Amino acid sequence: MSSRQDRKKKKKKSRLFKISMIILAVLIVGGLVYAYSIYQSFQTTMDQVYEPLEGDTDKRVDVVSKKDDVKDAPSFSLLLLGVDERDNDSGRSDTMIVLTVNPAKESIKMLSIPRDTRTELAGRGTVEKINHAYAYGQVSMAVDTVEQFLDIPIDYYVKVNMQGFQKIVDAVGGVTVDNPYELSENGNTFPEGEITLDGEEALTYTRIRYADPRGDFGRQDRQKQIIQAVIDKGARVQSMWKFDSLFDAVGETIKTNLTFEEMVSIQKRYKGMQHNIDQMRFEQGTGERIDGLWYYLPSERELNDHINILQDHLGVDGQEDN
């Protein structure tokens, strides 16, 4: 009798085991299919955001290393453009940040360029605010002008449309930032300290200028805050179901001349350097009104110091020598 019961128990356990294995196999296969669909969606989105520079340029190409030893990889530079493009407006680059990456030194230099900086616009020959370059000639003129201003090659660019960036903020479920000053804009009040923002609030927060005692420098810092918060939050989005809306928002908001393969290479081989960033900024310049417009006039000595640091970090002697 007990032997019969034992056989029944064994059969029952065997059926449960088989059912469990079938369920597990289905989950694994389903997970792999979904992971593959996410990968495919991501690759499709990256193909959508890819936009090479038009026209002739002195910039270097294909500098991101595919070698296993990252220390043998060459240094490269990237221009981050935070562009405020509204309806019926060609837009201006409110944020211009140059990053240079040096694998041998395992470090990144980050230089913010004030949007009102007075300089000659490449290909136009006029002396104007540096952010006018984007308004006249889009990314190509902005890149050429920054190359000319800093006398270094700009290898890559990433353009972020701040108007559409609110969709990305909403897609990751909002962001939390540390606000150094209480600020008010368009009926919104942002208290000092840690604040959590949805997409619309984040967009308003990045556009504050005159209410901030730091002026344009403050706006640059807030835009960097929001971008960094989105990157951090997006990297740990817990719900897989958010990826579709996130990828859609990214495809509408970001443009870059980095290919999908180059992004993967950077993520794998350079990611450890994000914790070793030396932030540089213009602090010794002066403001002056010329022909009715307010300009930021950088200190010549400080500008040359920045140029020398960036050239050394990239291992170049100047644009004309590359």
C-alpha cells in the first residue's frame, strides 16, 4: 500500500517538476525574446538619432577605440549642445559643453562655454554670440565655431532638444535634483534643496535665467543637472514597459554623429571614467554691452589656459596641425 502511495507521490513530483521546467523554459524564452526586442528597439532608436555632420570639416573621424585595452585607445572630444527649439524658431544652443576623454589618464575634462561668449563665427566671418552659430548653420557651424574658438578638433557631438527633453523626463518617471537657490518662473516655485520634477517642470527649471543670481551660468548648471539626472534614472528604469516610451522620446529629442557601434564601444571601454571628471568653466571674463547686445568677453589668459589644458588632454597641438 505504501509502495503504491510512494509511486503516486513520485509521479506527482515528476509532473510538478516537468510543469515547473516548462514554465521556466517559457519564461526564459519569453525573457530572451523580450530582451532581444528591447535591444532591437534600442538599435532602431540609435539609428534614428544618428545624424552625421554635413560639409567639409577638419575634425577627426573613427577615433573611438575597439581595442580591448582601453589605455591604448586615442583620446577624443565631444560637444554637447543643449538646444532650445520652439515652434517657428530655428533655435539657439543655450548649453555648449566640451568634453575631452583621455583613456591613458583615465580622465575627462569638461568645459562649459557661456552662450553669450563673443567670438568669430566659423564660415560666416562675423563676430557675434557663440550660440548664434547654431541659429545660422545648425550643428555643423556650431561644431566648426567651437573648434575655431578652442583650437581643438571636435570629434563627436550630441544635440539635445530641451523642448522635447520633457518627454524623456516623463518617460523615466520624473527626476530629482538638488536646487541651490529658491527660484520662481512662470508661476512655478522651486524651493531650495532636493526637488522632484516632472517633464514640464524640468523644462521650466532649465529655462530660468534672470531669476538666478548666477545668470546664464546657473541655467547651464541646471541643464547639466537635468541631463545627468535623466541618464542616472534611465540607467535603472525598473519597469521594462517604460522602454518603448523612453526610446520614442529619445528618438525625437537627441541627435548625434556617434554610431550605434561607437556608443556600445564607449559604454564598454570608457564608462569607468565618468567618476573622474574635471569640470572647467570661464570665471575671469567680463560682461559688456556692444551695439545694444550683452556679451560675455572671456579673459584671454584664461581662454589660453583652457586651450592648453584641452590640447594636452587630447594630445594635439592645435586644429591646424591635425
